[in-house]
Amino acid sequence: HKDLRLVSEDSRCSGRLEIQHGEQWGTLCDDDFGLEDAGVVCEHLHCGAATATPGGAHFGKGSGRVWTEMYRCRGDESRLWNCSVSPRVGLSCSHENDASVICSDASWSLRLIDGGSRCDGRVEIYYDGAWGRVQDNLWDLNDAHVVCRQLGCGDGIAAYSSSKSGESARSVWLTDIQCNGNETHLQNCSSSLFNSSLTAITGIGLLCSDHMQLRLSDGGTQCTGRVEVYYNKSWGSVCDDSWDLTDADVVCKQLGCGNALEMAIPASCEPDSGPVWLDDLKCSGNESFLWNCPSASWGNHDCSHKEDVRIMCSEHKELRLVNGDHRCEGRVEIFYNGSWETVCSDILYGNDAEVICKQLQCGSVESIQFGAGKFGEGTGSIRQSQMGCTSQESTIWQCVSDSQGVKGCSHRDDAGIVCSGANGTKEPLHTSMHCPPESDLGHHLRLVGGNTNCSGRVEILYNKLWGTVCDDSWDMADANVVCRQLACGSALLAQGGAAFPQGNGVIWLDEVKCTGSEFYLSDCPSSSLAQSDCNHKDDARVICSGPQLSRDSPQSTPSGAIDRHWALPADLYQGMYAEIGNIPPGWNSIHTEGSVSASISSFNQMEYYTNHSLCDSEPGSEYPEGPVPDDYDDVETESVDTLCGHILLDSVSGDGFTLRATCGEHSTLGELNY
């Protein structure tokens, strides 16, 4: 059994030459030991060429035996013991004369490639002027530990076949690696040089503990959502301090998602609860990885999760059917590069429609609507390039698009689809723009504590629990969205400070930043759900102009009663609270000489409703209406405050109320028939 090594503190490729005979290690006498001999040693150790053979115990004195044999190498041998060797007779040599060797290649270049980061992937070595693979059927974590430490990637946490990272056609440079796990360089491990160009040989790969990953989460697709980094074995978020479009561009490019869009992204349906890994990022835009950008140290921040960064990249895509009776029929619209576009009927074929229904989990296609007659005309750009689906694809993004397409389409040509798999009750899919239905924040909205249903403290329903909105950043744009959603006209006032009675319980939203064009408060950017630094003295409030009431000319009934019909908009049920105290203008004086009969066309019954019409709340429905607020007037109470003063419920008949109104010192009696 023979082996050799170079011993020094600096490198495995330079040091005192030690040779093993049997079980015993010893040094070699430096007499007549030349560069040809040293060259074989360097070749044996994969250390390049020999550059020097200093004698005189240049790397310190060894211990044990001093071998005195003389080697005569030609320079083309692969092992020192393949050289001609002869014994030295009568030569006295001590450790003062230990031979040393310095080779040209003190370390191999090493890399991990085709993985998720520089600390994950297929192992490759730069040797003899080219990159090559490593092959080893016995590759284990001891070997992985050495590679990870050499690359500054921590410890090895997994060793695997490199086919996971994709195989390479490069030659195999190294095989039969045996590390004990304590070595600082892979060269220090026992191995064999193995030059093979066989691509069928499977290489090896590994994952190190300092492997970092990047993703966009909770956005519905891989190209939009909350920015998250995998570091130190856990996912964490990025704080928005100093964050700008340049930083977002680095994220989008790293993920292969194009460029960052300068759009406000709705807050997450569920707040993050993990660590905040990065803060104060200042990317130049040229970085390949987000963690290459200047920033505060890992985990060092002054942020809460309501400051988590959320972005949208240009490659974010969505698909929807709109203006139908349910989510599985309607005008076809595609979201790409920051905007929605319709699809021209001339380029939509049966195979395309099949894939659209399949992608939306709506069964199979029943019909294609050529033209906007049934589902109406859309707005914005029109897709005129063919999708090229075969019907075998799972999504239209997998179809091979034809860039030529057609020309001359208008929104009169907008295509629609009717799919088979919906009956109108199935909830929408979770996309980046909307949370799941059980978390449908902001679509259930009310104003509490005002004189009418169109003024008061803003409250929203989430998970069957009403909560308030903080007034941080609250302005008229936000208030206008609330008023529009409740069919209460436009906003007259948007204030905080809980001028109306303070709410209680959870504060669902903070930092709401509407543009004013949104249909629902939930469409507006805001902080993460239930993440705020507010208390209820900061509850947001709104006063709306109120619904547009059209008062017909009064007509006399056969009994002589005045019949006033108050026609309200059909969508007034949005957020409507029917309360006896909300008497329209002109009802402040009630004459005792006659009764007043009123008919309000939008009411079927006098009951509290939040944002659904009566037909949406079927008998026995478990729709959560919530408790009637303490500061609301109940139609069944015997005392109601009004603009006039005080109304007392005098009596109840089968078809009306007899009311007594008290205004200062005056008291009048009247009748309200319905």
C-alpha cells in the first residue's frame, strides 16, 4: 500500500513531501530530488505542474522515518512509484533534509450550477482549462460539507443526483471522492482523476445551508405578490423602506417575470407571520440577485408586516369571463403587462375556448359568442393574435401564439364564452386581485353611527366579524369609493378622529390608498389585514351626499289620504339600513288633519340589511348580517329621534303606524300607512 501527501498549513498543493509505505508515513531525503520527480507528485495530487523543489525542510521538519530511496522519473508517470527507483547505500539523511514540493495549482475552482442559487446545484470543477462534472456513486453529506464550506455556503444539507438540476454534457473530471467532512477544500479529500466525455454518466449535486431563494407569494401567480426570501431555513418578507421600482426590477428579472410594473398591489388576504429578512434595499438595477443589492444586515429592520413589499411584474397574467350571469360565462378578458384586454372573435377558436373553460375550472365549452351582443363591449386594448391552442393544454399560456393575427377588430367584436360547469353559485377563483370568498374583504360594507345610512363610521365584514378602518392616509378618494359602493352618491366629507361614536373590536384596514375609481373598497391598496398601529379613536368616517330621491307629485287616495311615492334607485339596497328615523326632507311637519301614506318602492320589508338585496338573503340563509349596532334606530322601538325632534309610536294597525311627533312645545299626531 502506497500513498503520498504534501504537508503545510496553507495548501494541499505545496508542502513537505510525505510517502506512506505499508502503514508507516515518512519524509523523503531531498538529495537528487528534482522537478521531474516533483511533477509526478503534482500530477498525482491534481495540483498542476511542479514549480519548485525546495530542500532543507522548507516547510518544517517531519517526524518518523526518513526514506532514502532515489527516484528517477521521466515526467510522464501517473504515480511516483511508477518511476525508476534505487536504494541509497550509506547515505545518512535526517529531517533537516526533508524534501518539499510546490505545485502550480494550489486550489481548484469550484462551483454549483443550474440550481436555485449559487449555493445549490450541480457540482463542477475547473481543471486543465475547462469546467467538468463530478461523478461519485458514494457521494454523501461529508463530501457536501466540504464543497459548501469551500464555497462559503455554510454546511451541506442535502446531496442528490445532478439530474435534479439538469444534466450537463461536460466531461467528468473527478470521481471516487472520499471526504471525512473536516477538510477545507475538496482537493484535500481522496479522489481519482477521471476524464470521460460520456454524457450518460450522472453527475452529483448538493444543497447548502446558505442557499437563498426568492418568490412572490399570495398573488395567484408566480409573477405578482408579496416579495419573500428564503434564508437561514425559513421564508421571510422584505420591508418597503427605501423600496422603489429599481429594486422591484431586480426581483422580476431574477424570477424571469419581465420588468416591474409601477402599480399599487392590493394588500395580502392574510398577513405574513414570518421574519422580515431585508430592509433599506438600494439596488442599482444591474444585480442578478436581490441579496446582492446593498441593504441592512439580514434580519435587521424596524418594520412590521404591514410594510411588506408587494409587486407586480410585466409577465403576470390572469384570465376571466365578465358580464355573465356567473363566473363561467362572459366576455373573455386577459390581464397582461399591467392591463386587461379583450379578445377579438376572429381569433378565438373552439380549442382555445376549451382551454379557457378548463383553466377557469368551468367544465367544457358550451358556446362561443362571436361579437359583443350578449356580454357587452369591453374597454382598452384588443388581442388580435391567435392563441393557437390544441385543447390539450391546461392554460392558455401554454398555447403557441401566432404573432401575426388579424387586423381591424373593434370592441363590437369582443368574444365571449359560455362554459358548462357553473350554475351561478360557485365562487370565483383566487387571483391576485381578489381574496378567497371566505375572506372577501370589503365587499360587505356599512356606515355606522350617522343620522342616515349614508353617513357614519366605516365598517367592513371579514370572517363573519365586523371591524373598522383606520384613518391613516384616509381621504376623499377613499370616501368616494365607499359612497359609490353603498349607492350613496358622492363623498361630502372624509374624516377620522371618530367624530361618530367609536367602534370596538378589530381594526381590519389601515393605510387605505384608493384612486377613487375602484368599485369596492377591497380593490384599493392597503396595509395587510388586521395590521395597524391605530386605536378606535382613529376610526375613519364618511358623510355621503345620499341617494338621489325623485319625489312624484302627491296624489289623493280614495280615502283622502295624501299618497307620496318615493322612488329610489334600484341598487339602493347596497349597504341600506331601513330606519324609521331616516325621514326624507319634507316630512318634518306632520298635519293632524290628515294622514300621510308613503310607499318606498325599493323595500319589501323593513329590516336591517348590510349590502345584499332582499333576494340575496333567502329565508333561512346563514348570511351574516351582524348584530344591529347600538347607535342605530330600530323600527320597533317606541321612541325615535328625527330632524324634527322626537317621534313616539302611538299605535300599530294592520296596515300602518300611528305616530306622534314632538317638535319643541308642539305635538302632532299622524299616520304612516304602508
